Amino acid sequence: MSQPVTSLDPRFSQEDAVATTWAHAEAVLEQAQLFWITTVRRDGRPHVTPLVGVWGEGALHFCTGSAEQKTLNLQGNPHVVLATGSISWESGLDVVVEGDAVRVDDDERLGRLAELWSLKWDGRWNYDVRDGAFWHPEGWEDTPSPVLVFAVKPTKVLSFSEGSFSQTRHLFG
């Protein structure tokens, strides 16, 4: 993944603020356990919901059931926003990722991603891979169905630093 063009937005930053480095923003994406995703319904209304995700291979990845609202929304509009961060006013970094969600259906890549999910949550999120999707391990649910995986390569990432109060924009080519 190429390095983004990074700039501080002085309109929303303290006078002595410095831009958040891409390395710092990326570390927050790697470590975050929960993201909020915004998709767009067919009638244009936003749909926001929490989910787990993993950062890897230059993209933020999430998964969802094939019949869930997120999947239905993505069929009509791939544009998404994913946000994660701190709930503290005095410290932390909030990170917002903008981009298009693209379905991942290559079993080899899905295998690597399933490993990332398992490692990130100490084995609490395990998936089998087959037929271009994640599947819950046998016995996990009564009616197995595919879990679709999506990748969001960022077009823009915004970082909001608490305490020092700065807004940084990372633009990808």
C-alpha cells in the first residue's frame, strides 16, 4: 500500500497541533477491536452498526451475514465509512476510514484473513473458509450460512486527536 499524503487541517486543530502520522493512525486501526460502519440504504438513509474488523493487506476488513442489512445496502451502494477510537476527551485518537467495500471471495486470501481474526481475538473469532466465504465452525449455529467478507481500501482517513485537538487528513491516490 502506498503512503498517503498527510496534512493537518488548521480549521479544526489547536494552533500548536501537529499532524498525526500515518503510522500512528494505522496502529489504531490494527489494534481496534470495534468499529462503527455506516452504509447507505436503497432509499438513501444511513445505516450504522458496530462490528469487529481487522486491518491487513492495506485494507480494513469486516464480515457480515449474507442476509444482513449491511449486505443488502452494499449491493446498491459500496460507499462506506468505518470509525473507531477513544471515548475520552483528554487523550486518544479517533480514526475514520472512507472507501468502497469490495467483496473478498478468494479462498487463499480469506484463509489469511481468518487467521488475522483468530489471532486478534485470541481464538474467539474462528472461521472456516470455503466457497469464497467464511463459515462458522460446525456446531456453532443450527442453520449454517456464509459469512461474507469485505475489504475497504481507504480513499481518505481522518484522525482526530483528543487532548492536543488536531484533525489530520490522509489521502490515498
